[in-house]
Amino acid sequence: MKKIIYIFSLIFLSVVALPVFASVTTFKQLIEDVLIKGILRPIVPLLVGLAVVVFIYGVFLLMLSEGGEKKEEGKQYMLWGIIGIFVMVSVWGIVAILGDTFGLGNNNNITPVQMTIPPITIH
């Protein structure tokens, strides 16, 4: 199993990571292009989405439970989902405020990833 992980890591580094690092010339560019734009921006909306899924799972557990332990488990999932959403969105806002205050980011505000949902057509 370890050999498979090593082989996958080597393939990932040679195909994905090395070309990205080859185009980087400064430390600032490394931080902005690789860390922020390449890793953090895509991950934050995914984590917020995961927290929403946890909350919705808790709602379903609460609605479908007949009382007792499942009902309390659903409440716990809902509580931790709300706490997760609140913390992530709050930190996101604080980072945006600090970035605007200190002029970081070259006027690129931290904004959520915009997604377009195709219309549903029923035939």
C-alpha cells in the first residue's frame, strides 16, 4: 500500500506540482499563485459546503428520528454544522477586512466561487 502512495505522489509531483513551481520566480508569487489561488480559494467554499451538508444531514436525522438517541444526534449535527458555517464565514470576512485595510491582494477581494447551475428541462 505504501508503494502505491509513493508512486501516486511521484506522479502528482511530476505532472501537477513541478510545472506550477517552475513558473514561480519570487516568494510572493509562490504564496499568491500556489498557496492562495491554487489551494486555499478552492478549499474554502468546499468546506463551507461540507458544513452545510452536515447541517442538512442533522435536519434529516431529526426529522426522521422517532425520538431518543437519533433525535439528539441530529441536534448535535445541526449545531456543529451551524458552528462550522459561522466560523468559516467569519474568518473569511475578517481576512477580507484585513486585506482591504492593509492593501493586500492588489484589490482582489476574497469572494466566493461563482457557480452557474444549468437550467433543468423536463421533456
